[in-house]
Amino acid sequence: MYLHVSEEGCVILLRFKAAMFVLLLIGSLSLGCIGSVAVVGPMIAHGANVEHANGRILAIGPQKDFVLKTPAGVSLRFQCRVLCRASLGHLERHLREYASTDVYYIPGTNGSLIAVDVD
């Protein structure tokens, strides 16, 4: 017993396959672009020698300097001075809300960490 598919049915099936292929192609290209921007973006925005740390802000002060505790339990003290693109209000909001904080920084002299951007 053979199943007979009309010519019109074949055309619809081929169009559906083509549409699915295009959607998967666009989706995979989009994910690839988003991933590459996430990896390369901070280096472009802040420079190649900038490092990244993530955690929660424990304390702020003096001025905009702050202490960040990483998920590994390490406390890092950052200087947020001239180069820092973060407002005191933004840092205080992260402290109040126990928000996850990303810090882009430059290692300074004598083991100091100079924050460039805080988000």
C-alpha cells in the first residue's frame, strides 16, 4: 500500500522545511553574535587590560570605594575614583538590594584594584 501525496502537499512540505531552516539559521547566527559581543564587548569598552569580578557589595566608603564579596567568598577592595563610571547612588542601590554586581577593574600598584565600571 502506497501513500499518494499530491504535488501541492509536497510544495507545502518543502516550504515548511525551508522556513524552519531559515528560522534556525537566523537563531543560531543571532546567538553567535550575542555571545561574541558578551565576550569581546567589555574589552572593547574598557580596554584589553581590564579584568572582571562578580559578587555582592558588602560596604561602601570612603567616597565611592567599596568592598565586593565574590561567590567564592573572597573579599576584594576596589577604589572607585576618577576612572570609575559608577554613581554613588548606583552603588548604594546594589548594596541595599543585595544585587549581583559586575566590576571591571585594572590592577593597580601595591595590590590595589581600581574600578573602571560597576554594573
